[in-house]
Amino acid sequence: MTKVAHLVKRFVISLDRRDLSEFDIDSARAVLAPREFELWSQMSLPDKKHSLTVHRRFLDLMPNAEIAAVRASMLHDVGKTKSNLGVLSRVIATILGSRGERFSQYHDHEAIGAQMLREIGSEETTCRLVARSISDDDNSLAKYIVALQSADDI
């Protein structure tokens, strides 16, 4: 899917303001470590919904994935909380690029999310997958990066 199509779909989905079900919240709580769940809970409603969708899609692709990778599928956008941008501001940030601190934070959300997770003691594998950063000598995570990107391609 093209980046524009992905962004348009994410925008339309973000307009749905229905709350999460208890089942969805319990699903996140069951997968995430307590401090990770606290961070996930701070995400915007559209980001939480998106994370649950990506998580389900990731599990369809990688049903036997290690727990650190499963957690990364749910936390891949947690760094967006630092920018504190609403839906329209995110559209503008996408168009204008990394101008100013908050737009830069939005664009750097993967690295920021990985750092947030390191600060609360998440597994390094989760952090590296959220950052989508693997070294050339560590191909064991490459399959998870590919699956995460595919699951996120909504």
C-alpha cells in the first residue's frame, strides 16, 4: 500500500470515537508488562485502536512470535504520545515534515518510543523492534521487522 493510502486510511479510522471494549483493554493488559500497559494506556484512542489492529495482524503473520516481538506489535507507535499532536496536526506534520519540536517528535516516534520503553525496563528486543533498528549481524529480528511492517500496512 502506498504511504498516502495508508495515511488516508489511518485518518478515516481516527475519526471513529467509539471507546475500546473491555475485551480490547484486557487483551492489551494480557500481552504487555504492567509498565508497558501504563504507556499504552496513555496513547490516544485512535492509536490504541490502531495498535490492536496491528497486533492482531502481526499474530496472524507470526503466530509463534516471541513475546518481545508481540509486545512491539502493540507498542510500535507509543512514541507518538511525546508529540501530543491531534489528528489534524498529524496531517499537517505529515505534509510539512519535521518542522519544529512537536512535528519532529512525531516523525521520530519510533526512536522516541524505543527510548521510552528502555526507560521503563522493557526487553531490548521489544525496544529494537519498535525502533525498527537491527544490526547487520542480527538477522534473527529481521523476520519480525518485515512482519511488523506488513501488519502496519493498513
